[in-house]
Amino acid sequence: MSNNTLIQACLLAALGFNSTRVKFPEAGTIDADPYNLDLPIVPAAITVPRSTAQVANVVKCAASNGYKVQSRSGGHSYGNHGLGGTDGAIVVDLKDLKQFSMDESTYIASIGSGMLLDEVTHKLYDNGKRAMAHGVCPQVGVGGHFTIGGLGPTARQWGSSLDHVEEVEVVLANSSIVRASNTQNQDVLFAIKGAAASFGIVTEFKVRTEPAPDVAVQYTYELILGNITERARIMVDWQDFISDPDLSRKFASIMIVFEHGMLLSGDFYGSKKEFDDLGLADRFPIRKPGNVAILTDWLGMTGHAVEELALGIVGGIPLHFYAKSMAFTRDSLMSPSTFEKLFDYLDNTDKGTLLWLIYFDLQSGATSDVPNNSTAYAHRDTLYWLQSYVVNLVGPVSNTTTAFLEGINNLIAQDVPSANTRAYPGYVDPLMPNPQWRYWGSNLPKLEKIKAAIDPNDVFHNPQSVKPRKQAP
Ligand SMILES: Cc1cc2nc3c(=O)[nH]c(=O)nc-3n(C[C@H](O)[C@H](O)[C@H](O)COP(=O)(O)OP(=O)(O)OC[C@H]3O[C@@H](n4cnc5c(N)ncnc54)[C@H](O)[C@@H]3O)c2cc1C
Ligand SMILES: *[C@@H]1O[C@H](CO)[C@@H](O)[C@H](O)[C@H]1NC(C)=O
Ligand SMILES: *[C@@H]1O[C@H](CO)[C@@H](O)[C@H](O)[C@H]1NC(C)=O
Ligand SMILES: *[C@@H]1O[C@H](CO)[C@@H](O)[C@H](O)[C@H]1NC(C)=O
Ligand SMILES: *[C@@H]1O[C@H](CO)[C@@H](O)[C@H](O)[C@H]1NC(C)=O
Ligand SMILES: *[C@@H]1O[C@H](CO)[C@@H](O)[C@H](O)[C@H]1NC(C)=O
């Protein structure tokens, strides 16, 4: 039998001889259902196990036949890493692992790794009015989100999604099924919390939950724009505002710069009075009255992803796009002149598209309470993230457009070099040099050691995954 026939037979057996649970995508098709249409990837096989045991069977087939493995949860990786990120991987699609239960005494929830964020929001709320921190796109999967970071409007109060994770069930490269927590397989838990795609397949998460907030103010203000100096002033004011060490953790904030203007948007998990006392409306040149809603229902709060989805550019649907990120800390902020250079660049550069956005996304708060070496996710002292994002609605993103985003990072790096040494691993940038260093920073050496110990043959692999540390000769 050819190698091809061998793996096909092995996978079929792994899935209980149910041929509807495996497909072999054809080149030139979009059988694999990629999220970023710029990266049309053709996996060797897409499997859909219905149990942890079947996940382990598939991993065993792949490893013993020399195939790479990636799991897919919501399939919303910017680099299509859930499809392997490059041709020829065996994909483990987790969409049938959607078990859920709530321990009513501890309010620890058990969540199958194929659930989507929207499903988790509803399940947690329906089982004791509970909630946890996560991002705003309803179609993102917990498998990719809880294992890479998971930054959303409540993260300043509760930490990132992975800070909620108490325990995981995970399939390792030798196809064993283990549990990892603070008391067993601690190194596995460390790696899973920020770099899981390189280490195994989580089949279930146990997460700490919080009582869902019962009131929130959602605000979106359109800013009155002036010349370059005045726009830079707005950014400096925002940066000063969010740098206040006493800034309420109930406050989330995103500044969005795009072709047609600037928006100041976010959520505040408190009363309208407390929100008004922050003084946003007096501090910034906003077009009054702005869009300010007071919401008293948690599902309504999470349903209004104002800052992203209202713009209609960044959505849950497949697109041709490219994105980059960089991080600013309290010791590495932008000066007025750096912001001026940035706005000058934005006004005078050929972008090759009108669909571009730059988000400045306030972070810190509870995400900074955790030491930077206690989970794989390293960028704990980030005060705010910059994410730049471009879309082409009709075809591949052009080189002009890619170069436009690279130019933003390079321009800022001239003045704030450290900002460009970090990238958010959840915003996969397939073109970035040295990705592992930028994603995991000072945790990379430890991750490489754990990788060498538990996945020396690099079964769990994508083009930017952690590679096993080479032993000294
Ligand atoms: C529209 C949109 C909005 C977003 N908003 C936010 C946001 O607000 N905050 C934020 O933090 N991020 C955000 N992201 C980024 C998002 O968190 C990542 O893209 C995430 O990795 C997607 O997870 P997924 O399961 O949907 O993707 P997938 O493509 O299925 O998986 C992504 C990676 O995780 C691995 N993986 C998936 N499941 C498992 C598992 N069970 N065990 C081990 N590895 C696994 C995959 O192998 C792959 O490498 C957004 C993305 C999009 C597209
Ligand atoms: C921008 O506008 C301000 C106020 O109107 C003015 O003082 C300043 O000189 C202008 N700057 C530039 C670069 O035009
Ligand atoms: C993390 O770093 C601190 C300070 O450098 C050190 O004391 C601690 O032992 C480290 N923890 C781990 C888990 O490596
Ligand atoms: C874009 O750049 C890549 C890599 O530099 C090159 O291979 C490709 O031909 C370029 N595409 C276009 C349309 O110029
Ligand atoms: C983590 O903290 C250590 C010491 O406190 C520091 O040297 C290192 O640069 C930090 N890493 C990151 C990614 O912030
Ligand atoms: C599988 O790998 C893990 C991690 O290295 C190890 O603890 C376990 O003993 C291995 N299981 C088998 C059956 O070899």
C-alpha cells in the first residue's frame, strides 16, 4: 500500500470506520474552509472525532506516519493555523466536542474545546448567570482563544481567557490523554496557557467563572478631526488617560483610526454616573452626543461588539486580509512627534485599499497581575496593543497594502524599538520574521525545552509554532 492509502486506512479506523468523519481535500478547492482567503491551504486530511479517545487515535495515526497535526476549533486563525498553516497537515476538527457542565458549588465550568465564544457566553449565563473574559467575535473558537490569550473588554477585571483556566484534558504527541493543572503536569499547563498549538490538543477546559455584570455603559464617540498635530494630540491625550495607574478596571477602551475618521469606543462595567465621572466627554473633541447605551442584560452587552463588528470590516466571515500587532508598556510610550509622524504617514502613503484600520486597545489591569513567567503568554506588562488590519474585498491583499502595514511598524519602531519586538500570538502575522520570539518573548527558551521533552518529533506543528530545543552536541 502507498503511504497515502496507509494513512487513509488508519484514520478511518481511528474514527470507528465512519467515513463521514474524515475527508481528504482536493488541491484548488476551498474544501478546507479557510478563514483567511489569502492563504488557501490544502490539508492531507480533515478529521472530525467525536470523543477524546478518537482524537488520540488520530494523533497516533498521524505521528506514526510522519504527518504534522493541528486542531481546529473555531477556525478563526489569521494564518489558518487551524488547518496546519501550510499544506499537508492532518487536521483535527473539534466541532463535535461541545460538552458543557457547571459545578454549582464552585462555579467552575467544564467546556468542550469545540465550542464557539457565543455558545460559551450563553451556556455560562444560563447556568447561574456566570461569565468569563474573552474577545468579542462570536464565531471564534475556545480551542484557539483560551490557549493563546483571549483578550476582551472584561480582561482588565478578570484577566485574559487563559487566566480563567484551572485544568485541561489534553492529548499529547505520544497519543496519551492527560490532565494538567497546578497540581499535575504543571509544565504542560504552562505551555497550554499561551502556546497550546505546539504542544497538544485540548479536549476540555475547566474554567473559573465570575458573576456576570448587571450593568454596563457602552460608548462610541466619533472624534472631530483636525490637522496632523491635532490628531496626534488626541492620541497623546488618550495615552495619558489610560496610563493613569488608578484607572478603573471596569473601563475598557479602544481608539480606532480608519479611512473616514477616528472613534473612541468601549465598555464600562458600572453605572452611568461613574462613567460620566471619568470625564471622557470633556476631555476629547467628540461629536456630541455620541452613542452611549446603558445595558442591564449581559447577553445584550456581549451581543454588541460595537468596536469591531459595527464597522463591518472585521467580521466573522472569511476574507482576504492581513494584520500586524505591536505592544506598548508604561516605559515605552509614543511621543507627540511619533504620533505626528504616524498621521503624516497615514495621510500620504499609497495603501492600495480603503479598508484599513488601526486599533489602539487598552490592556493592563488584571492581565498584568500575573507574573510574566507563570504562563506561556508573556506580554503581561502591555499597557495597550496596536493592531493594524487591511482587507481586500475582491482578491488577494496586494504588496502595496502589505507594505503599508509594515511601514507603520517600522516607523514606530524607529522611536519606540521595544514595541516592535512583541506581537500578540492571537493575531497571527504569517510574514513576520522571528515570530516565536515576538509571540512568547522571554518564555521561549522554557517552551522549547518542554517541547523537546513532550513532542521531540514536532508532531504539533505550524509555520510559527515552538520548535524543540536542539540538544547541545
Ligand atoms: C474576527 C476576529 C476577532 C477577534 N477578536 C479577538 C479578540 O477580541 N481578542 C483576542 O484575544 N483575540 C481575538 N481574535 C483572535 C483569536 O483569538 C484567534 O484567532 C484564535 O486563535 C482563534 O481561535 P479559533 O479556535 O477560532 O481558531 P483555529 O484556527 O481553530 O485555531 C487557532 C490555533 O489554535 C490551535 N487550537 C485550536 N483548538 C485547539 C485545542 N483545542 N488545543 C490546542 N490547540 C488548539 C489551532 O491548532 C491553531 O493553531 C479575533 C479573531 C478574529 C478572526
Ligand atoms: C494645526 O492646527 C492648529 C490649530 O488650528 C495650528 O495652531 C497648527 O499650526 C496647525 N498645524 C499644522 C501642522 O498645520
Ligand atoms: C519567575 O521569575 C521570578 C523572578 O525572576 C523567579 O523568582 C521565579 O522563580 C520564576 N518562576 C518560574 C515559575 O520560573
Ligand atoms: C509580492 O511580493 C512577493 C514577495 O516579495 C513576490 O513574490 C510577488 O511576486 C509580489 N506580487 C506582486 C503582485 O507584485
Ligand atoms: C519578564 O520579566 C523579566 C524579569 O522581570 C524580564 O527580564 C523579561 O524581559 C520579561 N519578559 C517579558 C516578555 O516581558
Ligand atoms: C507520553 O508522554 C508524556 C509526556 O512526555 C509522558 O509523561 C507519558 O509517560 C508518555 N506516555 C507513554 C505511554 O509513553
